[in-house]
Amino acid sequence: MKTKILVIALLMNAFGSFAHDKNDFDIKYKKANEEYKAGNYFQALPMYMEVYRMDSMNANLNYLVGSCHLKARSGKANAMPYLERASRSITPNYKEESVEEKGAPILTYKLLGDAYHIHSKFDKAIQSYENYNREMLFYKKKDSENTKDANRKMTMCRIGKKLMAAPVKVKIENMGKALNSPYGDYSPVLTADQSTMIFTSRRSSSTGGQTYDGGRFFEDIYISHYANKEWSVAENIGGPINTNENEASVGVSPDGQEILIYKDDNGDGNIYSTTLNGDTWSAPVKLNSNINSKHWEPSAFISADGRTIYFSSDRPGGFGGRDIYASEKTEDGEWGKAVNMGALINSEYDEDSPFIHPDGITLFFSSNGNKTMGGFDIFYSSLSDNGSKWLEPVNVGYPVNSPDDDIFYVVSTDKTKAYYTSFKEGGYGEKDNYTITFLDQKKAPLTLVKGIVKDAYNAVPKEILITVTDNETEKVIGVYKPNSKTGQYMFILTPGKNYNISYDAEGFLFYSENRYIAKNTNYYELYKVIELPPVIVGSKIALNNIFFDFDKAILRKTSNVELKNILRLLTRYPNMVIEIGAYTDSKGTGAYNEKLSKERANAVVNFIIEKGIAKERLVASSYGETMPAAPNENTDGSDNAEGRQLNRRVELKILKLN
């Protein structure tokens, strides 16, 4: 009798324990399901893992855990084994809400295909997608969206196999813990000389803390500098750029003095601009309604000359999803009407993250359309030779692109390096910033000009403007402002042009230099310190963009830009009297050189008089070969061509101010 009572007691205890466990299972399962249905996969995953540990052979739980890993993004690499186990117990009559469900839905095959796809197991992925389509057809199930996606991804897998069979020659490196963290780090943008990098991160030190759903942290913008062959530990760029909401870096000017940022704006998503005043960033200003609409504008980039902005938007009237648009800056400095870049660039899917290279003829962007090997791939399009249209986009290839998302791609000025964001295994966090070195890339034929503008006392003049003009067309190529505190400047010159580069500031004479960049030139970086002479009697400058035909005193048309600089100076200072002095080298007789220099000085003075300046304010002087700026011969008696070039010059000197 005692034995019977003991057995009954044990059974009742076991049943009670089972009932308690079952109740605990049901509660946790339902709670996890609520998060899953709400799209909070990051929160649902640990809840599902709790019940998974109670029943690890449950195909439904394996399916749900694998699905969360895929959709939460941070754990994509972990999805495959769970979905493989789930695929062994597929049920066509899957009950999504049922706690009692032990089988997995047919959709498991599709998700398993996605997991194989991400791991570059293309043949297995194709087989899984085919299994999904076959089972859906056999059981007469309909899910047009997933069926379309499965078919599309089979095409991606075939593209992936083709790209992986012919990899591009690159070296890809994680940018390291100075720039990456255990969280999401992405959207790198760099100055033209690659000395400063700005990027976005969702670190735990975010200004806004965690997002409202308790998941990821808000986006903040970070900055790092390259010195002594290494990147500094990234620092939060601070206010007023970063706030308690989402801010992301999307573009930066070549000199690093303007940043384009994305602000969430309660889901509207808009592009803002902030500028560096000395060492302080201005409060971000929203770009005009030609750029920002009532719809989503997540990314943008401005051309190196500051005249065109390329941006993405999901506004109506596009080809589908997000499209890339372009807008030109108008004469009043505002962005003009946005123009869709057309069906060759845009697709029915998403195009995003445009980057226009400083060469002005190569547009990079990301797309998750039909021509990718999976997720977002990076493409580039080149401008046609006559500049009338953009050509068919080209996939940049594997291993730059992968089966997962590859996006936020920017290329160095010389085109030998690129920086981008990728979801790769072995990284520091959800997504990391990477650098790409192209092993067989010819350098871009560009000239990067940088330096400092100062006065004779090493102080920085106020309101400096650098104006770059094409001497042939008289078209202004770009207007740049050096840093107001340091005087540092940076801009880029493209080949095939004769440039007038004028440095100007209130209270100082302008300084101009001439740069001709040949079409077949090599990449070159030029550093130059510019010292502006003050507007005082006796100050003088060389007019380096005054040109005459050989042995003649006829002004070339290419002198017009410089002559206009002189006119502006005389208009700004109405009481100024100047001397125009002409010089020659030592070729020819002294008398002949005196005569030629006199005629040339008169040619400049007469032009200015014809434009309305009183002749009493102008003095033409001829110095011939008497005051060389450099030796005409080298120390060994040979000809010094560079010295002679410097000696053949025209100078402007202030004679009177009041």
C-alpha cells in the first residue's frame, strides 16, 4: 500500500513538473511570437532560444530561430544549421500561431536558400529555392512575393558563380578596432587626401542611447584622422551635429569642410548640410525642397567642384524603390530641380549610396536589382566621351561584392583605394568599414592641390576665396573657402584644362597662378603655401595668367580672366593707382626687349582703359631684361628654361591709394 501511494505521489509530482514546464514553454513561446510578428527579430531571438533549449529537436523552433538570425542581420551567419534541421520536418499544413506545432513551413526551404546564398553556397541555394518552388506548386500554395524572390535569387546565385570565377585583383582589409566596434559601423566618407574619415556608428555611447524599441542604439557620426600611417581612434563628432535622434554621414567635401548628413526626421528622412567654421561645426541646415521631399532621401554626395548633387529618394515617379537623382546648383547658389537618372541607372528595386568620383565622369552606387550577386552590390557608370549620357553600369566584381549587402562605397582621388561597408564574417560587429586596395589599377590623371593661405605675419586673412577658372572658356570651375582658422585649403583639378587659380581676400592683393593639366598627366599632389600681400603702397604681384603670342604684344584671349581680376581690384579700391610692369628674359638685344616689354605693358593698360577705368589710375612701365626674377642661365652656362619663363612676366604694383 505504501509503495502504491509513493508511486502515485511521484507520478503526480512529475505531471505537475511537466505541466509547469509546459506552461512556462507556452508563455515564453507566445511572448517571442509577439515580438517576431511585430518585426522585432533582435528581441525575439533570445526568447526563442529559451524555448529552443527546452526542445531543440522541434523543427518549428529551429525554423523560427534561423529566421530571426537571418532577419536580425547581426546573426545571418548563424542561421544555416537551424534551418537545415528545420528542413528535415516540413509540413504543408503549418500552423503559425500554434504552440503545439512541431513541424516547419515550406518557407523554410526559401530561407535555407537565403542562408546558403549568404555563405556563397550557390548550388545548394539554388537547390533549396527549387525545393521551395516545387513544394509550393505541389501543395497548390500561393506566395507570389517569396516565389518571385526565390526566382530572382537563383539568378543572383548564377551571377555570383560567374563573378567568383573571375575575381578582381584587390586586397580587402578590415579597418580595425580604431574605426570598427562590436556595433554597426558604416557609411565611411573621406577627404580628397584621405587624411580624415567620417562615418556612422550605432555604438552604446550614442548620444540618444537605445532606440525606442529597446533594440539598437541611435546613429551618431564619428571622425578619425590618418597620421603616421595609422588611423586615430574614432571620436564622436559631437553637437550640434549629433543629437538624441539618428544622424548618419553620407557625404563630405574634398577639403572636409562640409558634411552631408542624413537625419531621420520622424521617418521622413532628409539630407542636411553642416560646415566647419574654424574648428566648430555649424548647426545642420536642411537642403531645399528640390532635394528633400515628403518621401525618403537617405543618401547624397556632392561633386568635387560643388556644382552637382547626386542623391537617392523613393519619391513617386521613379522606376521603383529608391532611385538616384541629380540636381545642378543654380546661379543663386541653390539646388535646382532634381532629375531622375533614368532606367539605365535605376531599376524596379533599390539604388542607393551614390558617389561621384572627383574625376567627374565616374558614378558609383549600390543596387539590389537583378544584376547583383546578392543583396546590394556596388556598380559604376562612366560618362560618355561627349558627356551627354551615362553608360551601362558595371558590377565592380568579386570579392568587393559579396552575396550580402555591400554599400556606402567611396573611391580615393587617385582611384587606387576604396572604402566601403560590408557584412563579412569575422568582423568586429554587425557591419564594419573596410579598405580595398586595387592591385592593378592605374592612377587617375588628377591633380590634388592643397596648402595654406596666410599673410606676411603668418595670420589667416578673413573671408578668403579661391576661384578656379578655365582660361579657355572663362567658365568658373569651382569656388573654395579655406578653413577660417588654419587657412588650409584643398581642391582637385581635372586634366585637359588651362586653369587660372586666384586667391583673394579683403584687404589683400589677389594672387594668381597658372596651371595647365595635360590630358595624359599622372596623378599628382601639390602642396603650396600662398602668402597674400597687403593692399599698401609698394605691394606687388605677378600676373601669372597674362599671355602674349611669342615675340608679340597682342593679348591672348586666355588673358581675359586675369584682366577681369585686375578690373575687380580697381573697382573695389576706386582711388588706387597701379603700375603695370612688363619684363622679358635675356634673349635678344636690350633695346629690343625694352621695346617689347613697353608694348606689352601698354596692351594691358589699354585693355583696362577700354573697360572704363580712368587712364590716370594706370602707369605702363617697361623693364625689359633688367630685373630678372631668376637666372637666365644655369651655373654651368647652359640655358635655364624655367628661369627664362619666370622672367617673361607682367607685374602689378600699387603706386597710390588715396
